[in-house]
Amino acid sequence: MDKFVKADAGKPRYDLLPPGPIHEVVKVLTFGAAKYGPDNWRLCTEPWRYVRAGLGHIFAHMRGEKLDEESELPHLAHAACCLLFLLGLEEQKS
């Protein structure tokens, strides 16, 4: 065979993820891992806490605050982490 073939039709397109924003989310995860321990979010038994925290970051952003005061990282990256944690907790339940 002299033609490249790759059976990737229908597979998730990870190449569509925007690298810059994903890097900001990873920085928030790194900050959180240093503060609370890696994967501490998996132990959460009250997912509403991530709803509250995520909304807090979203509203801070809406008020014009771009960066979280403590971490100096974007509020939207913190909110994205909260959403990812909620998705992960949902996945853990099933």
C-alpha cells in the first residue's frame, strides 16, 4: 500500500480544543492541586459547592474582574474548572 490510511472518522476531535484557554485551566488545576491536593475535588459530596464557586467566578468576571485575587488566574478558567469538576462528579456517580 502506498497511500497513508488512518481510521479516525467519528473519533473525538481533541485538536479543536483551544490551547491558550486550556493552558489557563491547567494553571488553575495546578494551583488547586498545590492548595488542596491533587484530585481533591473527587472527594466532594456536595456538588452544589462547585456550582456556587463557578457562579462566583462568572459573576466576578461579569463585574469586570478578569483575575482571581488569590491565584491571579482568570476567573473564567476557575469557572471552567468548576464545570469540569461537576462533570467529573456526575461521571463518578454512574
